[in-house]
Amino acid sequence: MSKSRRRLSPLQAVSLNMAMMVGVGSFTAIPLLVGELGGPATWVAWALGAALAVADGLVWCELAAAFPGSGGTYHFFDAVYGDAPVGRLLKFLFIWQFLLSGPLEIASGAIGLGQYAGHLFPRLDAAAWSVAPRWSGREAITWTVTHGQILAIALTLGLVALAYRRIEVAGKLMVALWVGMLVTVLWTIVAGLSHASPSLALGPPSPGARSPLALGRALGLAMYCFLGYYQVCYLGDEVAEPSRMLPRSILVSVVAVAAMNVAMNLGVLGVIPWDAMKKTTPVVSLMIDRLQGSRAAALMTLLILWTGGAGLFAALLSYSRIPYAAARAGHFFRFLARTHPTGGFPHYSLILVGLISAVACLVDLSTVIDALLASRILVQFVAQIATIAVVRSRPGVRLPFRMRLYPLPALLALFGWLWVLGTRPPAVLAFGLGSLVVGLVAFVVWERIKGSVEAIGS
């Protein structure tokens, strides 16, 4: 896309990031955090998550300012490594893991929306169908799909249709969704903090919360809620003054959402005892029901559905640009490089991401969150931190934005992400590492096929 077609304003860029960060994750994570830490001291996880998000956000700021363009991490790898072997490998592996982690992230938000909708329609929590295959000598594993997950599939496909339009129209729609998100968050904060009991909200950590494993698990949940501070980097070609605007939107989003999450967490924990909360998924709706009645709780639930929809819309809008950018550069299937004949947006890529996300809604929420973190951390976050070191080692590279106190923020981000990765459940960690190994094999096959085609063409 040419520079003349950059259409996202500063407000639209910030709204995209913040809507993606808040989504429904901030509303569903509180009881999950309480369950991991075994008590009310979830503010520890939020503080650690904010520190990691700021440190990693500085990595994104430096790369985005130096190499503005659509595609996010893929574009950074392309700009820094080009067609060198390490560059081809990193770009391929990023797209490979994205086809897992991107739709999983979108699906997690859609599943969370289905759970909150269960506050209005309790039958959504019931099983739509269950399958329990049996193998000789092994215990049956039941796979259950709820009506809420079916609703999540429908919401995902509906948002694909909503995102199927020109970027300037989608940007205006994004701001409208973002305003609804702000109303939802502010209502939650004011209602909670005005009635919160400090003894409930700031209770001491349980003995289990002091273990590195429990803190790492909780930090992973907090980072799941922070994911998205970099979302606008995937649409860099469509942002006005990207070298200046991308870093600003990242930092503003991280600080604002960190403050929101901490305030929301303290408010909810100050109203609902933690031992009751860990058994309740739509915890914010329950809080409003206790404080302001069932009608207010129903309205809050609708606003949370609106907010979650804004996050999913932001994800679909930006993630659809990743396969498009790779295909346009010749590193992925060519048909994904096509744009809509009148709207100019990557419509085939949008449809592909939306369909994979819809299928991923058939998996339970906690597994989806763990799987997306396990499949993304090494290829995206850790590799980007290493890329910063490579860029800084090259003389003459212009860096419009430089993180302060380098390399301390980069090292903090590296330690934090490896901590999160190392504390995933063994089965999920095996999934993440296994998918990476399969990706390496697929890359070798891809290179050989591509080399054979080029040889025949010459």
C-alpha cells in the first residue's frame, strides 16, 4: 500500500491497541488468576505483567519506528534479515506459528464472550454435544462443546463480515467500539472501588502464590490480558506518520491498560470474596448484580459483550494483514496477496484467519490460552529481542526510537517471557515445542520445493 493511503489516525491507532488488550480477557482472567494464586493477591501478577509489557513494548517501539510497515514481526524479520537463510527461516516459522497462535487468541476472546453471555442465557453453559472415544486399555477422554462455544463461532464469523470493508471505514468503527469499551471499564472500576473492602482486595498472598511456578502461571494469564499493545504494528502501512505514531500508540496503550486492569482487579476483589470468585466465570456481572441489581448486571453483560467484540474486531483486522504481507513478498501462498477489488483490503487473508479462529472455538478456554502462549513466545517475542541486538550491532542503522537503559529492558523482557513459557503445563509446552519442530521440518521441505521450482524456471 502506498504512503498516500495511510489512513489510521493517532486516536484510531490507540483505540485498536487498547481494544485488543482489554477485549474480554481482562474480565475473564480475574477468577483464573485467583485460582492460580490460591488467594486475593492477584495484584502481584498484574504488577509483574505490567513490567513485562512495558519492557517488551519498548522492543516493539524500537523495531516499529525503525521499520514501519504492515505485518508486524514478519515485517521486522524481513527488514533486518532479508533473504538470508536465517531471515527465510524466521519469517517462515513466524507465519507457521501465527496460523496456530493468532486464531487461538481470537478464539479465546470469542469463548470468553460466550461464557459471559451465559449470565443472560444460562442454557449456553450446557453441553451441545459430548464425545468420549475409548481406546483399549485407556481411560476415555470426554470432549464437550457447549452452546456458548457454538455462539463463539457465530460471533467470530459475524465479526469477519463486519471487518470486511475499507480500512478507513473499519478505523472509524474501531473508535466507536473503543468508546464502548471505555464505558464498560470505567463503570466496572467506579462500581468496584466505591464499594471495595481493602481487607478483601489487598489480602496477603497465600503460601502457594510465593512459588515461582504459581507466579509464572499467573504471569502468563496477566500477559494474555496485556497482549495487543503492539497490534497496530500489523497495519503499519495504514498508519499516518508510522515512525512517530507507532511507538506512541504502544506506550500509551500499555500504561493506560495496565492502570485499568489493576483498578478493575482491586474493585472486583474488594467486593467478591476470592473463594467465591474462583468458581464464577462472569465475575464482573456477578459484582454488578450484588451492588446494583439484576437489570444493571444484564446491561453490564451486554457492554462486556460489546467490549469483547471490539477486541475480536481489532484482532481480525490486524491479524489478517500477516498472511497478506508474507504472500505479497512471495513467502506464502500467492492467493492471500490479493486485495478486494474496490475496498483495497486483504479479503482472502481475512477470511482464512476468521475460519481458522472459528474452528479453534471448539477447544476449552484455559487450553486455548496456554497453547497460544506456548506456540508464540519463542518465535515472536524472544526472536524479536534477539533482533534488537542484531540491529544495534549494525553501524549506520537509523533508530528514530531508542529504548532507555538498553539492554536492561530487553533482558527483563527475555527473562519474563522465558519464565512464562517454562511454567506452561507439560502437555501444552510439548505442543508448542512440537509445533516448532514440525515447522522446522516444513521449512526444509518448503525450501527444497521452492529451490526446485526456481531451478526449473531458470
